[in-house]
Amino acid sequence: MYQLFQQHLSLLNSPGIEEALAKSKIGLEKESLRVMPEGGIAQTPHPAAWGSPLTHPLITTDFSEALTELVTPPCDSISEVIQSLDDIQNFIYRNLDNEILWATSMPCVVAGETSIPLAQYGSSNAAQMKTVYRRGLGLRYGRAMQVIAGVHFNYSFSEEFWQLYQKLLNNDEPMQDFISEQYMGLVRNLLRYGWLVPYLFGASPAVCKSFLNGKRTILHEFNENTYYEPYATSLRLGDIGYQNNKEDLAGIKACYDSLDAYAESLQYAINTPYSGYEEIGVKVNGEYLQLNANILQIENEYYSTVRPKQILQGNEKPSAALKKRGVAYVELRSVDVNAFDPHGINSEQLHFFEVLMLFCLLQESPTLSDSEIDAIDENLVLVAHNGRETGLDLRRGDEKISLQDWASELCNKMKPVASLLDRAHYCENYFSSVKSQIASVFDPDLTPSARMLAEMRENNEGFFHHAQRMSKHHYLYYKSHALPESKVKLFEDAAKESIDKQRQIEAEDSISFDDFLQKYFDEE
């Protein structure tokens, strides 16, 4: 595998490659709970000044009315995407009354399932579908699981890069077929090496006891209001996080062998009933409890740390969009909200993720065997719960390898990729980021998860009070620098436009909700 990687890397010394790599696009989606300063999930509706969560391109909601989701446009550089996220959060804070955004992935005080309001999007069929889908998620997995926040890193290579790379590989497939095939190989490698993300950047080693609502747990007690694991990196990605456990019972796993295989495996899941969900019921006493009783209500329900994506058109299914137009970008979903940065993520992380994307593209990427898929799942949960433990072994193929050895090997192989990206962007940030992560491999105390637990001990505070302190610190950061009036106007105009669009969608509805759902699921 290493020999092929070296061959691919040497090809990138060709003319024009660096300029083409510099044209890659980066986007971020960041989830943040709106909370009351004294603790507890906000019960207020999505602020009207932010616009319509149904149609606003930058400010929406995820599962809950209180779980705000901020979406940057695709950006040309890391500095641009950080600035975009800064602007969105700055505008949000201008229009947030006596509430703050929670600074961590794991939620604040959860006063039972009923304290988590479902997201609302208006009266249109499209809006009702989004809310019913969320009601179904709550009934299937529990609402508390759905308010765990994360950051999604979206990445795409430029058309110029793909054209040059295809020529260098002497490949004569139709261009979009080639691009999709390359992206699927990248995705398989991201799954293989995905444990590296929670080890290096996991920031959820502890959780408020209220999150478990009295359930028995193997977690350790940190203090009277906090559970934790001594060597945990990301409990969000561990056994207590949101997973599609029922899919294992039903024998469903997304297949990453090819784009068609991936799309078809998801289509199978959204068309196959599962007895456990049939017991919940679909439409009961005239109210939809879930969209259907299938293994997945819709494809977005499938939890994965990485997804191949295509931009949707209208009410298109993700699998249909992928089949029609191929893969447009890759979404890395395993990133915890970074409590130590007011943006929830920092530029050093983003530089590393970009190196990781190119590294995974250049590596050989055979299809995943059943045994390797099991190893991927095991490694992820093991690192989530015990990643900083000295001498921790992971599964690589049929062998055991220490996390430290494997992580060191991967990061060192990334160095020439980082140098290439530094040349492409006329900077030294990529190599510097990889060096920083190598330091964290050999000193787990440098990781965000270790830093969080160290601060909690130093300040004699549980998870809630630590997260609350960081949230208030970030609040002061945004209050301390004003958004230029020109940008304020752009956001205000976007909010008004989104509300107009919502009203237009509502006015144009001409069929019943039953018929709307039938039409959605019938379309190929």
C-alpha cells in the first residue's frame, strides 16, 4: 500500500497540481445548543430575527428547536471559512436574548425528554416532514441522544485537480464516474483511519449525569453531577452516543464498495420494515409519530462518521442525487465541538483535516471486508472510551497494533502531503499542524479531552460548570467585537428572504401531507 501511495504522491509534482489543490473548497456545519445561562435547554422558539430555519442557507436547526445549526458556504480557504463561521455566530449573538450557545458537544442539564423541544419549520408539507422525522428519531433513540452537537467538515477538490489527476493516472472513465470512484476510495480510508480524529480532537470525555436520566452506566463518577471515563476522548462517538443500533439487529450496514452499492444499501434500508419500529406505529390517532416503520425513515438517519455527498435539488433523496450526479464532496462528521475555541473549531484542526483528506485520496483503498468493518467499529468505540490509555492496542487487519505506533506511522506518512499543501497555499501551516498532532500522539495530555479533564480537576468543577464557564467566555468573545454594519445588513436581508421563501412554500402546497410523503418515497 505504501508503494502505491508514494507513486500517487510523486505524480503530484506535476505542473499545475499545486494551483489546482489550492482551489479546493471547505465548508463547516456547526451545531450549538441554545441554553439558559443558569443551565437547562432553552424552551423558546428559534429567534425570528435569525430567519426561517426551513429555508435560511446559513442558520437552521437540527433535531431540536434549541439545537442551532450554523452552515458556512463553501469557502476558498481555511481563514475564509473561520471568518464565515465567526460572522454567523456574531450575528446570532446580536439577536439572542438572555441565552447563550453551549460550548461543548455533550448537552447541558437535561430535565427529561420533554425538556427537549422538537424543531419546527412552519406549516408546509416539507416543514411537517422535517418535524415528523425528528419525532421518529426521538421515539427510536431517545431525544437526549439527538441534542449531542458536533462539527461537520465538508471538503471537495477542484475540477481542475480532478482533470489533472485523471490524466496523471492514465484513466479514461467518464469524468464524474472517475471522481465518484476516487471519493469513495477516500471515504473508505477515512473510515479506516477515522479513530485518529477522536484521539487527536475528541473533546467530550465527561457528561452531565442528567444526560443518562438515571440509567445504569459503566461510566465512572467524577463528582456528584458528572460521569466520565479516565482515558476517554469522545463519549459522543462512544456507546452512549447516537448510533443506529437496531440496524445491526436488522443486518443493515451501508456498503462503501462503490457509489452504486452505497446508494442501494441506503435505499434498501429506507424501504425495509423493521418490527421494532412497527410497534411504535406510524400514524396514530391522526398524528404521525414517524415517517414510516422502516429501518431508516430517510437516509439522513444512517449514522456514519463520514458521508459521500451531492447537493440536493428540491425534495430529492440523497441516494437519488448521488446516483444522478455522483459525489460532489465528502462530509467528515466525527468532530467534537472544541470547547477551547469560541468558533467550536480552530484553524490547526482544519489544516490537519485537509491533509487527512488528500492523504486518504492518495492511499490505496481496497473494499472493506466484513472483518475490517468490525475492526473499524471496534477501534472507534475503543478510542472514544479509552483512547489516551497507555499501551492501548487497535485492530489493523488481523493483527493488533498499538494506537501510538499506528498514529505515529500515519502522521509521519502525512508529512510530505502537508508539505505539498504548504507549497500550494504559500504557508507552513499544514506541516506545522501535522507536527503538533505527532506531539499529541506521544503526549496524550496535549489532547483537548485531557485538557478538559485537567481543567475540571484544577478548578474543582464538574462537566456542567466547566462547559458553562467556557460558554460564557465565548459569549464575551462575541460581545467584544462588533459585526460590521454592512455584514449585519446582509444577514438581516437573508433572514427576511428566508421568511418570504417559507411563506411561498406554504402558499404553493397543493396536496395533502399523506400524498406529499407518498410522492417523496415513490420518486427514484
